[in-house]
Amino acid sequence: MNYKRFGNKVIVRIDSGEEIVKTLKQLCKNLDIKLGSITGIGATDKATIGLFDIKTREYRSTELVGDHEIAPAYGNISTMDGTVYLHLHANLCNAEHKSFGGHLNSAVVSATFEAIIDIIDAEIDRVFDEKIGLNLLDI
């Protein structure tokens, strides 16, 4: 992974073989980013996406193996219990141009992944909501 910071923007390149969510989370920790947004594009050959089932209050995950374009990944950065919390979604397209989308649990870069992080100089924590079963922004 390589990055350059320009004020409140960080340009990131994540390389082949690196896991996107883990790498972005570590970068946010290293740069002390506590609030912001992320957008990115690239390619993966192994990803797990999820869909939250409101009735069961559980994520249903699907693993996608094979070449997929990330078109795009996007989400936000916040904190929970003093640590970085990423909430990312992605649209993944295969060779037949079929699209799969949902909560991005993990994705291993096959070629490259390029992202822009927009930093907000503030902090918003998350809190678990018993009624919904999700960690919601505490605003």
C-alpha cells in the first residue's frame, strides 16, 4: 500500500494480494483518521459481501471468487469504543457484467485498488442499537 496526503485528502493505492478493508482500517489508525468518507475503484479476485437481514438481525454473506471489477467501493469512517470503524459497501462486476453489491466484509486486490479518503476533522462514535441490531452513528 502506498499513499499521499494532501491536506484533508488521502490518495491511496492498495497493491495486488493486499486485503482492502484491513489495509484501509490500518491506514486510518496510522493517520489518526476518526471521521471521513472513502471512495475507491479497482479489481478483486476474492471478496466477501454481506446483506443485513432485518428479521434475523444477522448478515448473510456471499463469497465471490474470480475476477471482479470494484465499481465502486464507498463508505464512511467513524469510531466505536475508541477504535476505527469502517462501514463500506461495494458493487462488484464479473466478466459477464453481472453486478453483486452489498456490505464489503473483505476483498483481496487482484490488480490494484485506488481510493480517496476525505477526512473530516471531528469524531463521531457508533453505538449498538438493540432494536435494529446494528452499530449506528451516535448523532
